[in-house]
Amino acid sequence: MLQANGYIGVPQNRVDGRAKVTGAAQYAAEFDAPNLAYGIVVSSAIAKGRITSIDASAALAVPGVIQVFTHENRSRTAWFDRSYRDETAPPGSPFRPLYDDAVVYSGQPVALVVAEEYEIAACAASLVQIEYETDTHLTDIDLAKNEAYAPPRKRSGVKEPPSPRGDAEEAFVQAPVKIHHEYRVAIEHHNPMEPHASTVIYQEGGKLVIHDKTQGAQNSQSYVASVFGLSSDDVQVVAPFVGGAFGSGLRPQYQLFLAVMAALELKRSIRVVLTRDQMFTFGYRPLTIQTISLGAGPDGKLQSIMHDAIQTTSPWEDYQEVVVNWSNLLYHCDNVKLTYKLAQVDTYTPIDMRAPGAAIGVTAIETAMDELAYATGIDPIELRLRNYTETDEANKKGFTSKELRACYQIGAERFGWSKRNPEPRSMRDGRELVGWGMATGVWEAIMQKTAARAVLTQDGKLEVSSATADIGTGTYTILTQIAADTLGVNMEDVTARIGDSSLPKSPVQGGSWTAASAGSAVQTACQTVREKLFKYARQMDDSPLANASIEQVTFANGKILLTNDPSSSVTFAQAMQAGGVDRIEAEEKASPSLQTSMSYSGYSHSAVFAEVRVDEGLGIVRVTRIVNAVAAGTILNPKTARSQILGGVVFGIGMALEEESMLDHNLGRFMNHSLAEYHVPVNADIYDIDVIFVSEHEDKLNPMGVKGVGEIGVVGTAAAIGNAIYHATGKRIRDYPITIDKLL
Ligand code: MOS
């Protein structure tokens, strides 16, 4: 079916690459409108309490200031209680900007200053005088954890920990070898290059066209329509390009609310852009206290796994992600107990960040497994092979496919693992200690119901569209490849349109599901166009295909030809002429197979190998080599897929060594809210990253066998680095990031 031009599975340049590097690609804050006004958000200075007074008179006196919106004069159009919609929201009641005088977290938006120019709004914002009455806040998880609770309402799509099996506590007591430790990964903020921004264009009659920084145009659309009581016909959200998001754009953020509110109130177009500081005033990867107990025999075989996690959420929503389930999914064990609890702190609700849950849960379990390798004297790969499982034991299902063994083997070969002396501090190069470590990675292969449209015109051009997004992942390119291959046209003749709420229905881009979901939808729509086209071709007078079935023909180079007699062919144009049409259009939906999900579990897997060099005197760590061997089913485009894994690995290096949002618990505030103080890896921190796609035959999840690669690259990387640091230095750090102070 997909043979035609053979674009799939072959490296392809990004079809949107030129637009991006030439500046032709427009982002949310770059769209212009006549008479555009600018809004600047004023953020609260306290973490908890009440606003006793807001004096905007000095701000309003600045020439060019149009209005200052606060809880005292905000419009009453918002009606969160009855019809709030956000497909990605956790259970609870959402944060409502400017709702009343209550301050519930530090950095909360408390006013919006609107002016004729950005600089005027920024200046006036500094003149808004706010008095507060402070209340006691709590931001420290170590104090909040005593009140931790199992979430009463489950977040949709988040699997709760499976029920205990066997008797993990007793088995742990009896086990000859025991590992029992607490693991932490610091709070992280997403910090995409493009800050959150909304440009709301107010049209005659009150219709809104909104350029929003979002991973889901339709999610932002339904949020705006429901919150402001508008008809969805009057709200169009457009986000063709997104400058990174990593999960921060899954939920509509407060700048969208504020910009729409001001536009409706002022009947005027307005743009609100968050500052880099303000990028630290909404969701984050939550701090999680994880306790892992592993009991094993001297042969390394696991006899007991216990993994408990306590994770922060806000007082108003029960944020949830899958932290602990991975422990049992990765390894065979008869006695397993997993628990997951939430502790409320006075911050904004956390939000998914690349491989939410897995990125931190697997970091903990894979560090603990390395400790078990040392405790038993068994090579870390051998230990994992001895505990390998061919089934999802908690759910008693087989895997749709699982080439993790091959990841270990091929990754180890490429890395040169067999040359490793397991003794810590045994390798040295000048003043640097050298260490090699490895870890396993895993991520769920998800598919979501998604629709797509395909339109073929007589000039041989094909347009495919879906409301899905491309947050830098390469979606434009893979959709173009799939469409071109399915209909047998050149990629240059295909246009993919996405990121617009008016296009066929799609969920947010997230969970690494877009390639499988939007990809399958585009494939299905193009197949329908194929069938229609073929029908016309057969109807043509003296058609050489009159007696052929669709299985006997090939679609290639704008023609339908008999596969075993290519000289017999009909061009697309001839077929359409015969059918008396100048365009063929089809809209189709693709959904995950219920049968598959009832019988199988679908996951992608990886084996990550890291080499570090640690300056013994200074404690500086360099990650000089990473090999990441990934099994993720069909790789549609090895070039853009490799970029996804590279990005994930860089994220993992950040998690291992640098990224940490620091709370001052006295102020209840994140203190390092800039890219100068919140450290992410830069080019100088990155050396060799070798990405291997291990061949994996997948035929159950979707027709193309796609699992997705947006998130698996980060999973396991931090643990591999931490394990390499232990091998280099003999120091086991269980509190990520492993900064210099912890190593010296
Ligand atoms: Mo991803 S954290 O699902 O955008």
C-alpha cells in the first residue's frame, strides 16, 4: 500500500524548514492587525493572601494607556463554573485569572495593563500599586507530604498504579539482597524558545481570530468559547507554527484568557506575550519524592519491587501522571506494590513535561537497578536481561512488539560496553575520572482518535489537513510523506495544513501520539481519495483498468497503472475528467483499535548508554558520549525522528546535571526565573549523541506500525548519566540534577 514513491522510512528534510529559517514562519506574537493594542501582565508579589487594594491611577495617567484590568473591573463574561472545557485539564476547578481578590500562588496574574504600544504598557505595569494581606503559604513538599492523599478522581488518560501482587513487603524482608533509597528529581520548567503569547484579532461583529501559542488549536478554541460564552463559529484559533512547547502548551494558559477578555471588552485587537520570568508562573514538572525498595536473590533476580511516589499538586486541581507503574512494566517480579500520592503546595498546578511521569519514575528505578547491579556484582545489562519480561505482568497482556533486547545488544555493541571495567574509579584520563553507565527507557505508544481531510485537484496537487499541531516535531513533514506515498504523488505536490481550529478534529499534540494518530487519519483520507479516483479511472471509455481491482494497480507519479503491466495506465487527470470532477475530497477518522488495546500493551523502549568525564578537583561533569538505541516500531522519517531523540537526550542531560527550579520557601516563589539562572544545556555542553533506531516489526497498533518518538529520548537518559557518574567517581547521587556541590 505504501510502496509508491517510497518516501516513508527514508530521511526527508523538513518541508517547513525553509519557512522557519527564513523567518517566513509566523508565531503567535508575530501576527499583526490594524490598531493592535498591547497587554502586559502584572504578577502577584506574594504567594498567598488577599489583595487589599489596587491603585492603577498612576498607570492610567501614562499617555497611551488604554485600560488596566483587575479583579475589580474585569468583565463578567467569564463563566468557568458551568461550561469550562479543556481536554487536558486534571480534575478540580481551574485557576481563574482576575476572578477575585484571592492570591493563591506567587506570580499569579493580578492585572493586565493595555496600551497603544508594548513599551508603554510595560512602563505603566510597573506603576500599578498593589497592597496585600498575606496568609501563610506552604511550598515545601517535605512539609506538605504528611497530608499526601491518593487522588480521589482520576485524571483522564492517566493509568493509576495496578493493585499489589504477591506480598512485596514480606518478600523484601526475606530477600538476601536489598536496595532501599529515596530518589528525587528537581522541579523543571519547560522554557521553550517561544514564550506563551496570544494575538487576538477582533473582527467586525465580534468574531475572534486568535493566534495562540498552543499544542492544540481546537482545545484553545473550545476553552475560549466555553469560558466566554461564545459560539465556536465566532472563535477561530490558528497556530501553524509553535516554537517548542514540551507540554507547556497543552493547556490554554492565562495570557489567552486575558487577551480575549480585553479584546472583547475593548472591541479591539490585542496581543499579550508573557515575559521569560512569567514562563515560570504556570505549570512545571512537579517535584516528586520517590522511595524504591528492591529485594533480589544473589543471582540478581527480583523478588520484591516497591515504588512509592509523592508528587506536588496545587490546592485547586489534582494533577496526576504515571510515575511508579514503569517499575513493574520493565521487569519480571511476583511481589509488587506501587503507590502514588499527591501533596498540595501553594504553586500553580503542575503540567505535563516531556514524558511526564516516566522521565522521573524511570530515572529512579533505573538508578536503583544500577545499585542492585553493584550489590550483586552483576553487569547492569545482564541484570536487566535476567529480569526481562515478555509480558505486561500487571495487566496480564502481551506487548504489541518489544525489541528491548535488541536495544541492549545493539546499543552495547555501538558503545563498546564489553570493554567496561565495572570497578568504580577504574578509568581515568588526565585529571578526569571516566565513567560508563546505562539505563532502560520506556514510553507508552498511544493513538488518539483524529480526523483528516485530503483534497486532490486536477492539476495533480494534493492537500491534506487536520487541526493537529507541529510543535517542532516534524509533523508537517511526515504527513506530507504519508500523503505522497499513499496517493503516489511527489512530496512537492503535497501541502499539509495543520494548526487551525477550522480543520478536521484533532486532539492536542502530545503524548508522542501525533504520528500514529494524525498520520493514520491522513493515510485513511488519502486511501478514500484513491478509491474514488480508481472508480473514475475504471469508468473511463476504453479504460485499460476496466477489469482491474484496486489490489492489481499501483498509484505512482500521478498515474494509476497495472502493477504487472505498467504500460497500461490512466493519469489522475484523465480519471477525474472521466468522472466529471475537478477535485476529489475525502474526510476520514482514524481511531485506535479497541481489540488491540484489550489484548495488548503498546510501548516503545530504549537502551541508553552514557560516558561521563568528571574533573576530580572541580566536580565538573561532561557527558562526552551518549548512545541511545530506540525501538519504536516504524520510523516514518529517520531524519526528523533522530532530531526528536537528540532533543530528548539533551533534555535528559539537563535533568541529570543542570535543570532545577529553585523555590524560596520563605517567599513561596521560584527564584531562578530566567535562562541565566535556570540552567539548560547549551551547545558547549553537548558532545557525541549517537541515535540508533532498532528495527521493530509492529503490526497491531495502527496500519503503519508507528509508535511515536517525541518523548522516549528523554526517558532513561538522566539515569544512564547518574550511573556513569557513580562508575566514574564511586559517588551515588540520588537527588537530580547532579550538580557540582553534590559531587565534591
Ligand atoms: Mo507532551 S508533555 O504530551 O506535550
